[in-house]
Amino acid sequence: MARAVVIGGGFGGIAAALRLRRKGYEVTLVDRCTRLGGRAQVFERSGFRHDAGPTVITAPFLIDELFELFGKRREDYVEFIPLDPWYRYCFADGRTFDYGPSIESTLDEIRRFEPADVEGYRALLERSRRIFEIGFTRLADEPFHRFGTLLRQVPHLIRLGCHRSVWRMVCKYLGNDHLRQVFSIHPLLVGGNPFETSGIYCLIHYLERKWGVHFARGGTGALVGALHRLLDEAGVSVRLGTTVERILVEAGRAVGVELEDGARLDAEVVVANADPGHVYGRMLGKGEQRASAVVKRAAAQWSMGLFVVFFGTRTTYPDVAHHTIWLGRRYRGLLHDIFHGSSLPDDFSLYLHRPTATDSGFAPAGCDSFYVLAPVPHLDASIDWTVEGPRLQARILEALEATILPGLREHLVDPFHMTPADFASHYLSPKGAGFSIAPVFRQSAWFRFHNRAEGPRNLYLVGAGTHPGAGVPGVLSSAKVLERLIPNASAACARSAKLRPT
């Protein structure tokens, strides 16, 4: 039987392992963490549970497909709960905006801010649908290692205005500044600056409308646990707490991996769910990769870093939604400082997750569990996180207490944080970036790191830094691209036998 090794157990690696197993490969999945999930780790502290990775599920069919490959139902493994509202926006002037599954309620919220923008929103939603039909339906699982694939799509993308930034596209339809922030913020969910990210990412808006926003009961950790169970049942070998040191290449072909302890795993196919910057920078020699990979890595514009604070409270905050986007007084200026600044800004905007709004099992009775994320500069900025981490944590908690979590200091339980330095050390993320390379036009589609490696044959890449991009739907789709690139195991075995020296 043909063998495959998958490096990294994030959602992209898990999905790739399952799809390869369905193709008949003997699959070994290797991850350096003590549990699967990549950045979707789980912390258990003082009786509270904290998801460390993505907090929402969109496009749930991409997860359902993985179970269906083996004749199973996802619902028998983990429950998805639709959220309403999806997000509550809290502005610096005290106003709020609830954004959720009902278009009519969304229009009512828009009317409270600017009645003239109601029709503009309808037009924006239609534009988002048209972009979605090309950018997601047609291209999300399309291999982009050939330049001609991009050339065929350029006329469609230009006609839809995707050469403009998300911010410019939203401003074309909406005049109110608060609403422009609400409907342009989506790129931040995949590591992009709305003022620089290609307008193709406006498709996220329609993607949410089409399938909704869901929460896995038990959290993202429960979803990872369900997928681990599926891997076991499908016969995928999972090796945790194991770091791959390098990819082995012979005669221009990837033939396996070498582990940190010097052990070797041979394979006919190698799939890397590690960040492409790490793959090309540390796992392959210079002579084992094409010039295109070298240039992309050298010229890469990385996504922002993430500063995440986890804490519990000895009381509940029933008026706080499951997801709150807490916006500071600056928008454009703050984003510029985050993506291009050389130091930590004095202000911040926040993404607050209160899973106990939906699932009380995240905290002891009568308590709440929280995770609050602040976008920050990545490690190229001059920030000593051993000093600034505790200071920023204190400032964030003070800001929340002064606004939507009154009495927080009195009820606070066991706060702790992660910084971009932790992302670099725990997940081998270049620059400590939260989402690999940024989703700007010059790093999208053919210009992004290819799913078929720009180097050895039989090496493939999945995950946030590859096509189509970051976010759970993006990384799951990157594994789906492999369906079109990797032959069934029987064909791989026959081809390998032909290439073997006699």
C-alpha cells in the first residue's frame, strides 16, 4: 500500500489525512503538540475551559464531507449550534449593532444608524454573492499552481471589482462610518487589513449568510476530538508530541520525513500543514525548492500578530453576546499601526468570546468563561512581550471592566495570555503571525504558496498560507484541492515502482 505522511495536525492536516486515507493511502499524521488541532488547542484552568483557536464554524458542509467520506454523519460525533446574533459590535461612543442570520433584523439595525444605507446594504450583499460564486464556489478547491488558471479568472474578478480593497468596495455601497466598519471587518478574521485586502474577501459576508455561523457544543476542542475519533476509525496513525525536522528529498522527489530524534518515516506522498514559510525556510534545502518559493518567502507580507487573554469570572454576564467585536476610537489609523507599525499601539480593538452564552459547560455553575483577542504587530515590531504582555493584559481587562464587564476585577479568575512570541515557539509560525501570509492581492491565488509544492515532486502544502487562504473554510478547502492533485494510492504505488532503481 502507498504511504503518506502529513506534517501538522491543524484542520488542514486533519482533512488532508482523511482525504488521503479515502484514496487508499496508509497515512501517518505527525504533530508536535500533545493534542490535534494546530492552533485550536484547549486550556483547562481552575475549572474553566478555554478554546485557544477559531471560535466559530462557517461552511459546515466542509466538515460534514469528511465524515461522509467514510459513510458517517457528523451529527453523531459533534453538535453544531447556530448562533444569533453572530456578532455584537460595540463602538467607542456606546452604540451597539447586532449582526445575525435574519436579513430583516440586520436591515432594522442599519436603519438605526442610517436609513439611506438600507438599499446600499442590499446591493453590497448581492455583490458579495456574485463574488462568492466565483471566489468560493468555483475557485476555493481549484489548484492554482498554473498561471493560466489565474489568467482565465482575471476578467471575472476585475468585472466584480476585486482589484479594489474590501474597504473601498464597502464604501461604494455604505455611507455611515459605523456601518462601514461593521461590514469591512471580515478580512481581520483571516489575517488581513480591510484597507489592503483584495475585494474578493467580501465573499465572506455572503458565505456567512448562506450557511450561518455555528458553535460546536463543547467548543472547537470538541470538534477536534470528533475528528480525531474519525481518524482513528478510518485507520490513520496519529503521532503527537513529535516534531518533523526536515522533508527528505531524493532525485527531486519527496520520499519521507526525518523526525527531531533522527527517526525516518518513508512515504510516496508528503503533505505539509506547517506554515509554508517554515517549510521552505527550515524543512527543505535551498537546492530543493524553486526560485518562485524563495522569492515568495523573501518578499512575504505577513499577517498581524495576535494577543489573546483567557480568563474566568465568578459571576455571569448574561447581557454579553457569544461574540462581541469591541471597537476602539481609531479604525484606519489603528490598523495601519498594527500592520505596519514598529511598536505596540497605545490603543486597541478587541474580539471577545463568551462561550458560556451558548454552552454552560465551559465554566463552573454561576460562572463565565472568556477569551479576548487583540490584533497586534507581528514580531518584526520592537516589542518585548515579556514586559508588554502583562501590561497589555491589564489594560485590556481595565477597558472591558469600564465598558461591558462591570466589576470584572472583583470577579476575575486566573487570567493568562498568549503573545506572537508564543505563536512562533508553539506553532513554528514565522514572525509569530496569526494567519501566515496576509491576504493581499499579490499573495492570493497563483501568487500564494501553491498546494503542489514549488520544489520536490510528491510534496503538497495545505493550511492558512496556501491557496485559498486562512480561516477554517479556507484550510479545509486547501485539503480539498489535493483531491485534484494526488492520484489514488494504487496509481502512486505503480508510479513509485517505475521510478525505483533496479
